[in-house]
Amino acid sequence: MSKKIRVAILISGRGSNMKALIDACKQPDFPAEISLVISNKADAEGLQYAKTNHIPTKIIESKNFSKDEIGRTQYDKLIFQEITASNIDLICLAGFMRILSKWFVENLANKIINIHPSLLPSFKGANAVLDALKAGVKIAGCTTHFVTQEMDAGPIIMQSSVEVSIDDDFNSLSQKILMHEHKIYPETLKIISKKILNNL
């Protein structure tokens, strides 16, 4: 496939979903390429994997920006500059531990996708796996979705369910869900990339 869409991944930590996306994009017929990895933390483990795969990386530290809407917008404008300069078509959030500003989401409507460790709309927010365990659900899972202003509320793209065992704890269930995340995130990227290419 000659034409591929250009993707930026935003990370904060080890970037295990980022690795799954990078590895998927190595397939010759995959309709996307990872063109940029941005981290808001200088010590994010995922940066090294990106560099090893010859992907441009950028560290834009967020620790000096306030977490109110003004601070978020100021920070997000720096990310926006990098994304624009790299001619990015789509952004994938992969463990990016910041809430995006209204300004950023509006300016990149339908161009940001995320993966969340629950079957949305159940268990939104940062403690989804724990919340699922506390609720005693028999089925958990993960969801890919477009990012909108309301957290974990954008249009759903794909979901994958995971059976919760009676002896599952936070670590075991998180690991089960993560295995499914690593399957549906690349699949989601493929679907969305093909749609973008068809509209070019």
C-alpha cells in the first residue's frame, strides 16, 4: 500500500498500547504509519521503544502547566504545533495521563482516538478496572472510541469483552484486559485509517 495516513501517539508511561500500534504498522499493507510519539514525561519508558523503531519523539513536559482549562489549553497548543508541523492525520492516545482541553478537542474533532479499559459507557475514568471489580461484574473489557470533550464519552468504535474470574484481582484483570487492548487498538487504527484514506 503506497499511501498511508500519518499518526501521532501521545504517551505518559511504558506505552504498551503504543508498542502494539507500532508493531502493527510494520506490516507492509497496514494503512497507517507512526510518524511521531509525544510524551508529557521525560522519563516515559515508551520513548525508548519509539526511538529503537526510528520514530521521531518529542518530550513536552506538562508538570509546569496548571490542570485548569487555561493551563491545559496552553500545554495542548504546544502539542498542536508539533502535530501540525508533522502533518499528522490522526492522534492515538496510549496511556496519556492528561485530560485534553476543550480547545484541542474542538480543533481536532474526529481526529483523536483512545482506548479505555472498560466496556463503555460503564466505568468511565481512571479507576475503571477497580470499579468493575468493586461492582462485581462478570464481564469486563475494553473500548476504543473517538475523543470528545466529555471524558470517555465519545462515539464507540470497537469493544472486546473479558470474563471476570472469581479469583481475579486488579493485576490479573488488568493483564487480561490489556491483552485484548493490544488486539483491538491496531484493528481500530486500521479501520479508521482506511476510512480517512477513502475520503482523501
